[in-house]
Amino acid sequence: MWWPRAWRRSSRKTIFPDHRPESGGIGSMPPATAWGHLPGTQADPGIVRAIGWSGDMATDILLINPPYRMVPPFTYDRYEQIDPPRNLAILAAWLEASGVSVEILDAPVLEMSFDDIAQMIRQRRPRIIGITNRSTSTFPMVQRVASIAKAVSPEAPVIVGGTYVSWMPEEALSNCRDIDYLVIGEGDIQTPELVTRLLDGRSVHDIAGLAYRDPSSPQHIKRTPPARVVEDLDQIPFPAYHLVPIEKYVGRGERYILSLTRGCIFHCEYCTSSFERGRVRSHSVAKVMSELRWAYEKGFRYFYFFDDILTVDRERIVELCDAIIGSGLSFPWHCLTRSEYVDEALLHKMKAAGCDRIAYGVESASASSLASFRRRVKKTREAFALTRMAGIRSIAFAVFGFPGETFADQIATIRWLRELNPGMVRDFTYKPYPGTPQYANPEKFGIQISDRNFVRWSQQDEPVHRTEHLSEEEIIEVRVLCSYIFRSQGQLQGGVRYRRKKKVVMVRVENGALIYNHYKADEERRVDLYLNCLRVSALYFEVMLHCDGYHNVPAITEIIAKLFNLDRDGAYRKVRHVVEHASQHGMLEEMPALAPALPDGVDATPPDGTEAAVRLPAEDRILSAPGLG
């Protein structure tokens, strides 16, 4: 039905006629010049097949989920979660209901580089380009994609929606001249209206929930009044997952994310996870169960409810659990909640329905911080005990580096976590996120922001601030200590000064728990939290991490060659250098001769002419690094 309408829109002059690429980035260049910066003219056939696209017809809007990294390598290993892009799929469903042709490009699951994205934009010729901004730390990737979009298709308006741009629209537009419109908030209502008006060449300046540059004065940014939200969440259409390669997520064993509610009843001043505070809106249980059944039939076997507080409405969560139990489906799922919203009977009901993990925000043991978070110590202690008794694994979220806290407060938090005895601890670095009072007025809270490169603003990354009581170094130290304590089951000992050692210290952990920044690749990434604390280079870290009892020198060489874009000889020399150094210091040991076989295709023969300077482990022996000291 939309073909005549799409044909009518084909005249590019009718689409926002006063739109021009602004200065800054490749987007300011003439199209022919800009294309010279984007190698390749044909989209990767493998990617096209994976998406299921056919033909060369221009689409109305291309929705893009950017890569997780700024530079290569763009491969995504098993430990990296790649959830189906739910928000984009919901927006796509709204747009399709409005008669708009939509395509989704989920770069992470397709392992796409920025060059790949440029080629796909060139091939699909979208009239409008939409980009999702998952978090503050992903905004640099959004900027990169917006710049590419303007270089390849300078007349296509670029729309961005998401977390950072919703809280700081003026700052976002000032920092990225390649973005034309920002959708502020949830976007369900204003996005279809914005897109259809742009396609028809009509004015968009009276649409609520937008930010854009004044066409008559590009330096002046206009922001319209807040948009309405969807009150009845059952009116939200089913996500348009037919536009993404759903089999790829299933094949990776990814979780399926969904929600029972939107909004949060609390007003935590450090949090920006919810655009609407003070109230919660809910889906019906029937609607949620319909989606659960669909996802299960597609092959998903693990589910995550990403509500801020899933159990805030006790009657509804009990109804959901009863529906899951009565459905005959059996699958594990996990959720987030607060300690004051669980009780013994509810936890046993959730366990019977398949809940295997619950994450609680412990945050801190500081009295002042607990007061601002409205956390009650007694309820927290009870919740962890009851969760354990119900047979559900509890996860404690702890955040280090809050303003006003001292180093002693950080140690008290670790002691408090030990007392709670959770099944797992997830430690994070406090970030004064855009949209919070601490970002707007850091001096008032005793904060000095030291790094405004948003690539580093993930809570898993190094601190980007110091406080009146804590240096960046001390925040790093306490996170490493927390990581060690709860991954080695170590104990805090009285009278011991816990400080980072000057020599190399590596803690062997399981499941890749030594995490480093996923958003930037090694060659352009500053040393992150764990590499900093270990005092080793990224390459040294990767080599030692793969001395895990499953790899030998040739296998590690293959991995290093791919990760660091080296030829095999160069990678081999670097691996042998690290192995030699580690062997000299007694850091490595050979596993028994009955070690696992080498991966298929791995050549165990070292390059000719390479000689070991010291007695080294046999080339084909599996290596293990039980610890460094």
C-alpha cells in the first residue's frame, strides 16, 4: 500500500528543503570528496544475505544499532552479550504501522565495521537514517555513524534517540553537527510523526519531544515540550523482529530481553535509566506471555526482564509467575529489583516459575549514600537471606567512587557485601552521568571530572573523576580489591593496608572476569581499569589470559594475530617474548601430556629460525598461568 506514497517521496528536494550538512567531520565535505574517505562501493554479500535484504529499492528509513567499538577488530566473542535491538524493533513496528518502509541494521550481531555501514547506506539509499544511542558511553559510536551517514547520503536527515541525547539534547547537538533531530524520551509517539512528516516534506517544528537546530539560525538549538507517553503499554506493537536476523541471536545462545513495566517510582539522583520517574506503567500478563511464547518458539532459552524494579507490583508479578508455571514452558530467567519489594512467598513463587538470578542494588555501605538511595540495611540483609533460602542466586551491584565517600567507606562496602554473602558481586565505577545534578554542577558535590571522553563512561571502566576524599587511583584500587575478594573467596584481614602492588599481580578468574573496555579496540584504547592495575600491556594481558589450561603457543599465536592484526611470524615472536618472560619468573606451568587436542587448522610448527633464549615450555604443550607475583 505504501508504494505510491514512497514513489511520491522520491523527489529529494521535498524532504526538509532547508537541510544542509553542517561543518565538522567528513559530513561537511562535498559528497564526492567524502566518498573518497569511505572505501568500497558494494555491501558485503554475506551481510546482505544474513539480513535477508533483496533488490536495490530505496527504503524510507534505515535504523542503525552502531558497533560496540570505535576501531577494529569488530569481531564479537562469546562473552559479549548482544541482545536483539528491542527498542529499534518496537520503533520499526510503529513506523510500519504508519505505512513507512523500514530496515534495521544491527551492526554488533552482524560484526559490521564502520566501512560496512557506509556500504550498506550507499546500497540501500535510505531517505532517512535513524541511530540508537544505547548509553552515554556509546555516543562516540553514534557520532561516527552520523558522520558516515552525512558523507554517504548528505541529504538524508539523521535522527538519533536514546539515553544521553534525551538527557542532554543541547550538548549532544552541539557536539555532533551531523545529527539533525533528537527524539527525547521513549519516542513511541513522536518518532512516527517525525518520520512521516519528513518524508512528506511537511514542517516538523511543532512535534513534541524533539530537539533540533533552528533552520534560520543553526547555532540556536530548539527543544519542543515533552511528548506524551503510551499509557496502556499493551498498545505498543510487537517488536518488528522480522527485520533482524533473529537466528543469529538464537545461534549465539543470547538471552531474550523483555519488560513487564516502564518507569520507576524512585528519583535516585545518580541514575538515568528511566525517562519517567515517580510512577510505573504495566503490560498485561497476557501480552507478556504472548511474547514469551513467540521467543521460545524461535529458540530462545534464557530470558531477562529489564524492568528497573520487576517486583514493584506484587500482584502482577505473582500473576506472571503463575502464567509461566501454567504454560508448560520451562526456561530460566533473571531480573532486577529492590530488597524492600521481595518476601519469602514471592521468592519461592519466582523460583518455581524459573527465576534463577535476582540482582539487587546494594550500591554502598556509606550511611549518607544509603540515605540518598533510600536503602534500608535490615531489608537488604533479609532479602539476600531469603533469596538464598529460595534457591535463587543473588547478585549484588556495588558502586565505588560516590561523592562524599572516603576510602574507609569503600572498604566498609566490601565488608557489607561479605556479610550479605551474595552469589555474585558486580562492581562498578560511579559515573556522574549527563542528566544528573552531579554532571550539571560537579563542584557542588566535590567532584572533579578528569576525562570527558564518553568512550570511557561505562560503569565497567576506569573512573573519570576524583572526589574530595578519593583519588582516581584509590577508586581503581578498591574495585580491584573487590574483584579479588569475591572471585577468589578471599577474606579482608584486619590491620592490612590494601594497596595495589608495584609488581605485576594477576588474579586468575573464570569466564573472562578480567574485563576491559569493549567499546574501543586495543590499539587506540588507553590502558583500562584492569590493565592499569595489572601493569601490563594489552597484548601481554591477552597472552596470559589465554594461558588458561586450554591453549598452547601456536593456538595463542593464532588468537593474537587476529586480535592485533599481525602476521603469524610477528604474532609468534610477541607471544614467545611474553612466554619467555613469564617462564623466567615462574609464572607458567605445563599441563599434563594428555592435554586437549589443538583446534582444527592450528599449525603447531613455529616459524623457522626462532630460538628460545631460555628453557621454555614445549610448543605443543597446553599452558596454564595459575598466578603472577
